[in-house]
Amino acid sequence: METTTTASTTTEANSPHSLSSTIKIGIINSIVKGVCLTVSFFLGIYLIQKGFSGAELGIFFASSTITNILTIIPSGISNDRFKSKNLIWIGLILIAIQNFGKASIASTATLPMILLFIIGGFGNSLYVTSADSFFFKSTEKTNLPIKISLFQIPHYLTIGIGLIIAGYFLNKNIQFETIFKIGSAILVFAAIASYIILPSNKTAKFEALHYKKDIFKSQVLIFIIIAFLLAIHFGAEFTNYSLFLQENLNLNKFQIGLYMGTAIILMAPAVVLIAKYSSRIKIKNIMLIGLIGSGLGHILMTINIVEISWAFRIVHEIADAFWFFFLAYGISKLFDLERVGGNSSIFSFTSGVGSAIGALMFGPIGTAYGQNIPLIISGATTLLGAIIAMAYLRHFDHD
């Protein structure tokens, strides 16, 4: 192993292992996630309004996700070899280019739109692996519940608030294109801020064999399979979810933002409680609550009564908060910090594969059979993950 230190100072404020670093990346991540997921949730409606078909939506989202899949492991390993802060700002610039392009492209220009999704897919893989890697390397496996909550809570709040604000303005006939351009400007600001305020991290070079030994353990492989099954529902959400709310529940854009945003905001207090009582709840129970609640909530939110649907959406989102807490905790505990960039990218890769399969399947299925069907199917795959988790629960007995 060849190791180099890229940080020029060792003060607590600038150390990549300080609580300050966790707060900084949490703030940057909250800005980015607030923009990106707000745009993504409304993107299906925007593309349909521009004249694209459900099958084309599936191709667009799948092209982005497939690019993400092909680049995410190299992006993760790059974070073990290079400064994460540099990879973060490069990824953000690429995502900003994608969003600005979507706002400027001519109606039904299929091939240019695919190209923009590919650019965004690469930018997303670079940003997500880099932000996650920076966070994991700042944890030092100490005070994990507190650090996970500091990283996750801000972006749940900004995503929820962003959806409500965007829904309000879109319902007031503000153009989608305007939202995309504002989002691009915010991402450029986040890129500049990340370069300025984030400290540098230590870098190291490892042979591929080291990563192989880390991954090919029974506990890790079962973890990966479960993560894959849950990730299928991400493809359904990006392709069918907003259309379900519009077509099945007859919600306008502001109501869609309110429906989604309020449910996501409630993930924040859920994480507070999970972190507070994590010492009393076995980590395997946090995983099971997340999987079962997410799957059931996803299925039952397809009931065509707004209040009932929204209530089960809240169940789904809170359960997802349990799962994402478990995911961050598990990755932090399972892998050495020096290789956490490459190893954590395996889970992002798995999520990307599941999401791509979901997008490709569920775009045409939603058009042909109703936007609720993909949500039900993908909820069932999450429950299958819960069944597998229960069958192999002994692998998660130790925190």
C-alpha cells in the first residue's frame, strides 16, 4: 500500500476526522440533495409535458443510471486515491450542466436529452461517492449515531422544503425551465463552497485484491443483495411516482410538492429518535423496521384516497430513514477508512443497478397498466429483501 497525506494542517477544525468536517459536508450535501431530488421528482411530469413517452422516460432515467453504474466504482476508488473535495466540485459542475441543458433543450429532442442524462449520471456518481466517502472518512467509527444524524437530517429538511417551494411556484405557472436554471446556479455555488470549506483527506493506493477481500464476505454479500432489492423502488419513484400523484390522485403541482415534501421532512425527526435510541435498539432491528415499513408503505400508498395514501407515504419515508441510517452505520462498521471510498461505492453500484432495472421496467408498465402498478411491484421487492434479511438475521447480530 502506498499512502500520501494531502492535508497540510492537522488542526481539529481542518481535520477530515473532526465533527466540524461532518457538519460542513452535511450542509453541502443538504444543498445538493435539496436541488437534485426536487428536480428529479418533478422531472417525469416535465418530460411528459414536453411530449416524451413513458418508454422514453424509462430510457432517459436508465441511461443516466447505467452511466452511474459504469462509473461509480471507479469514482469510489478515485476517492481513496485523490482528494474527495476536488471530485465533489467536478461532479457538481457536471450535474449543473445537465440541469441547465434540460432547461434549454428543444421539445422531444430525444438523443440530446439522452446525452444530458448521461452527463448527469456521471456527475451524480462522482458527487455521491465523493460526498459519502468524505463523510465516512470523517467518522473514525466514533460517535456514529450523532455523525450520521448530522449528515442525514439537513438533506431530509432541504429536500422536503424544496419540493414544497418548487410545487408552489410550478402551480403558479412558473416554468419548469426556470426551476432547472435556478437549481443549476445553486449547484455551481455549492461546487465553489465545497472547494473552499472542505478540508483535504488522506489518500492511499490499494491493489484490487484488497477490495475483493473486503467485499466477498457472507455478511457483506447478503447486505448487498438486500440493498439491491430495496433499490428497485427508486426506479419506480423517479419514473412513475409523480405521475401517479398527478394521474391517480389528481393532485396539482403544489399538492404534489406538499404531499411529498411533508412526508420527507418527517424523516428528520425520525433520524433524531433513531440516533438517540440506537444504543437500545439492535442494529438488525433498525434494518428490519426499515425494510418492512418501506415495502408496506410503498404498496399501501397506492390507495386512491389522498389522506390514506399520504399516511402510508409517511410510513414509507420514515422506514426509509431507518434503512438509510442502517446503511450508513453498516458501511462505517464493515470497512476500513482507507478503502471506504471504493467499498462504499459497491453499495452505490448496487443501488444504481436496482434503480436502472426499475426505470427500464416501470416506465412502459406504468403507461400500459397504470402508474400504481410499478409502485406495488417495487414495494413487494423491498419486502422480499426483508424476508431474506430475516432468513440470515444471524449475520447482523453484532453491532
